Amino acid sequence: MWYEYLILGFVLSLGLTFLALKVFPKLGLLDFPQRYGLDRERIPYPGGLVILLLGCGMWLVGGKEFLKIIPAVLLIGLVSFVDDRRSISASLRLLVYFICGVWVFWSGVSIDFIGIPWRETNFELVNYFWLSLGATVLWIVVLQQAMNWFDGLKGLCTGVSGVGFLTLGVLGLVKPELFFDMSHAGLTVVNFYLAGVCLGGWWLYWKGKIILGDTGAQVLGFLLGVMAIWSGAKIMTLLIVLALPVIDFGLVVFRRVILEKRSMAIGDGGHLHHHLMRVLGGISNENKGKDGIVIYHSEKGEKRATVVLVGVTVLLGVIAVFLSGMVKMMALGVVVVCVVFVGGRFMMKR
């Protein structure tokens, strides 16, 4: 049964994350608070190694067909781990992510059509090789970066990712065309398993006992992008569920590149979740990171903002599951307008 895989992922993640709390300090796997101007003890990091390990084990749950994407998962995890420890240039990391996207395409997981809800039909990409390749790689890479940039608060990325996988799993149960497709059974249980992996350690991430790092955020973003395609090109569905990180990605790129005329790879405290943290936390502490960028922090606001944003994502997941066609697209439009409006107001206050 599907819930057995959800529980399996949850228990394994919880157990291994607890183990990481004990083992990581002995291995010197701790974070670098001085990079962000924080005065506190170092915390086990990156917890994403647990996500990477359990993510690579999904073929044991879903079958050998999942082995074909494991090399890409491992490469992304390895590069992200090195970046967490020593920092790698953004251009090199981006090149690796594009290569992994191409690997997925050549493995047979590709966007073969784009739905046109107002005509209740699809635009087929099967006969347009470069369009299919471009759409597949761009979708995966953008979602990766969106989830990585959304990993700015404790427990936020794992919570939102867990809801994303859970939504894809539920779709496999409630949509007749997926439920009665025997070839889709493995995808459904893997989605539930990955949801459990994300949610199992969520409490420890949210409490600040361990930090996810790019190792976890990049791997989760990659797997979300791949599983959305593999689960029947549920791009629109996942766009609704992950509307917050995707729109945040777009707003941040626009602000950094167009308004501020600087590299979009240089981080700052201007994401949607940072603004919400300051609003919910009242007075915040001001810190300067290694690049001299001012970062505001509020412990109370951080936890509240994470709960709010994960809660909103759950609501979006419910909407995505029970709406279809043009109604789903209209719902996405409303979400985009609302988030852009709020994000724009925050942006103008900077």
C-alpha cells in the first residue's frame, strides 16, 4: 500500500537524520555561521547528505527503471556537497546542472507535450526534438534553482518539497488515467517515499538542529522536476504547488538583474521568505555576510514564516489535486498575481 512507502521514507529519514546529528560533528561536517555574520555554535551540515543517500535508494522502492537517473542525482549531490564546503563558481555548477538535465532527457524522461487547457488539447513536442530537449532541461534546472533559493529558512525547503512529492503521489491515486496505469504504480510509491524522506527530518530542520545545505536543496529540486515529468507531465500541477518558490525565483532574478544590474548568483536577504520572516518576527538582527551583504534574522519570525509558507503550499497542493483544465490554469493565474503583488510591495520597500 502507498502509505507503507510514505512511512518507510519518514522512518528512514528521521533515523538517519538523528544519526547525522551524532556523527557529523565527529567528521567535522559543521556549518559556517561566520559566513553570514552569525555569532552561534556550529551546526551539523549538510543534512542533504541524508536526502542524497535516501534519494538514491528510490530504485529499491520503485524498481530498476529508476537507476537511469541515479548518476545525475549523485553528480548533483557531489557538486553541491563540495560547494557547501568550499564554494564552486556559479557558472561551473550551472553547467553541471544542465548536463544532468540533458542526461535525464537522453534517459527517456522528457516533456513530450504541453497542455493547452482552453482548447482541451496538447501541443505535441515529440516531433520537435530541440523544443522537447530545451523544455525538459529548462524546467529541471529552473526548479532546482528555485528550490535552492527557497532554502533560506529552517525547514522550509524540506517542508515545501515534501508537499510537492505528496501531491504527485496523491494524483497517482485519484486520477483514473494514472491509477489504472500499471506502469505508473512505481512512480506513485516513489513519490510517497520521497515525501516521507522530506517530512521525516522536517522537525529537526525546523528546530535548527541540522542544516540542509545545497546538497539537499539541489537534489530535492532536481527530483521534483524529474518526477513531475515522469508522472505524466504534471508541470502545471507542480507549478501551482510550488508557486511560492518559482515566483520568488522570478522576482529575485528580475530585481537583481534588471533593477540592481548585478549578478543573480550573489545572494541577499531579499527573498519572499526573508520579508515574511521580518514581518512575523518584529525586530530583526542585522548581520553582514562574507560578501558584505546585509542579512536580517529573526529566530521567532523564521519559524513562523516557515509554518505559514508550508501551510500555504499544502493549500495549493489541495487546489492542484482537485482542479483541472482551464480552472487549474485560472487558479495558477490568481496565485501568480497575488504573490507577485505582495512580493512587489516588499521589493519596493527595500
